[in-house]
Amino acid sequence: MLLLERAPPPPLAGSYSVNPERALRLRSISSSRAVVAAASAAAKSAASSSRGGQKRKQVASVANPLAKHCVKLRLSAAYRRSCRRLLLVGLAPVLEMCRFELDAIDYLLLLDGVEVPEELHGFSGDVVHVSAAVMKKVSGMQSVDSTEAIAVMHMPRHFRDLGSHEDGDALDGMFNHPKRILVLDGIQDPGNLGTLIRSACAFKWDGVFLLPACCDPFNEKALRAARGASLQLPIVCGTWHDLHALVTKYNMKMMAGHPESSSDASKGIHSLSKELADSLLNESLCLVLGSEGNGLSSDTLQACELVNIPMEGTFESLNVSVAGGIFLFMLQPRYQLDSRT
């Protein structure tokens, strides 16, 4: 299938300047939308039958536009964001996500011979049966033994990439007077990032803010580790400038998790305790966690009060997802504590 790009319209008369970065971004989004449209047309042109309101189709070739679209969704964060779509690989993650966003599925890809699971009989979208070759290509797996299903889903409405917004109101509506925001600073391991999002959701934090150098929250491994939390919790990607605007708007206190023995802290460090947690119950708080390899950035060290988890023995630090779980539990918002008591 050939995709013909429409020539751009002639420039308007008079002086009119175009932001080259914005133009490039809009062209990228337009191109991605064209590919999505081609994939949709390919799915619709496949032989289909109907059962229970589901449109059932067949894709046997890895050269099919829908298969190519799915592969790009798996491999490219930029493509996922331009399309506002994500890929879920594996039946268990698909069923887990569908508890929250069944209507968000564009396509459900099933291996030839696999029937639609009972839990998805309410799904009225496109069911596409694919060959083993297509399933391997799309999933990136060498074997299809544990990969019976893949879903193409809409990206959550409460995800915002501030790099794609030029207006100052991009954060409006994302948070309603937040009390607790988890900020991740350079977390590159998708398993750790997904686990932290899951813990933040479990302890009723209001959202997650991802600073530059964090991995994509809709990376396949991050989605799997988050266990559906990525579809429930507001997630924002932005810069320190964006975070400062958020902190100023809601008058939030900033603290950062920090190993006690680390030598890069030039100011005093609080020890995490019930007394400290109780003193913060009535304050709005941003908690920043950094990567194990590089630690906290200089911006974080300068902007935040530091807090550590007291430990005995010879260990200097914990895995960031383990330490994060402790911080998120101890510093959870008052209404979460009240609901438990």
C-alpha cells in the first residue's frame, strides 16, 4: 500500500513566520496519523466475520500495514506519543488493563486458533487473528507459546507530554490541588519505573511527574510492571521549569530520597520516621527519587530537602523501587490514612 503525502499549502500572503520545531512536530504527527489510517484500512480490508458484535479479521503477512504499525508502537516512544497509542503484549497484561479501559482498545490481536477470552466478550472492537510469524514480529518474542494476545490501545487521557505543548495551560485539568506528587529523576529502568507508578497508585498519590532522561512509561516492560496503574494515575513528562511551575502553583514542599552515606549532599538530611511523616500530613508534597546509577541530579539536590531511610548493617542503599515503596507508604496523603483507620 502506497501512502501519498499531500503537498503543503502555499504560504499566506504578508509576513508570517513559522516555528520550525512546531512545523516539524506537526508534520511528524500528520505522518503518524496517516500510518494509523493505513493500518486501520488494512484491518478493515482483511477477510472478516462477526460474532457477538466483534469484527473478526485475519492477518498472515508481516508486511501488512497493521503489523508494521504495531512493531513501530513497540519500538518507538516518539511514535507512540505521536499516534497516542500503545501496545500491550501478552494475555495477562491485556486482561489486567481491560479491567479499567476496555473501550480504549483499538485492535485485539489473537494467535490463530485462539478464541476470545470470556473476560473480553464485552469487547465490540476489531479482533484480528494473526499467524505465528506476525505474532513473533509484533511481540518481539522468539516463541509464541506465552504470547497469545496483543492489544493496541489508546494512550490514557490523563497522560501529558509537556514537550508537545507550547501553551502555558498544558497542566490545567491534570491535577486538582494535589497533595502528593511522585517525581522521578532519570529513572531509566522500565521495571523500576513501572513498579513505582504501581506503588504510587496503590497508596493514593495524586500523580507522577517524569523529568528528562526517564524511560517511557508506556514501554512494554514498564506497562507490565505497572499492572494497570499507568491507565489510572495522571502521568506528566516535563522539565524542571515545568515542575517548578507546578510546585509554585500549588505551594508544594519538595523532598528527595537520598542515601545517608552518599557524599554529594552538602546539607542536612532528614531520617524517614513516623514523626517526620506526621509533620508533613497537612502539607502538599513532591517527592523526588533518582536512579541508582547516577543518583539525584544537581537540580534536585539544590531544590529539595533530603530524606533517607535509616538502615542497619553494611548496606548503603536500596533498589529505587523498594526504597520508593517505603517512602510512598510512609508519606501517603492524610485521606488515605484516614480511610484505613
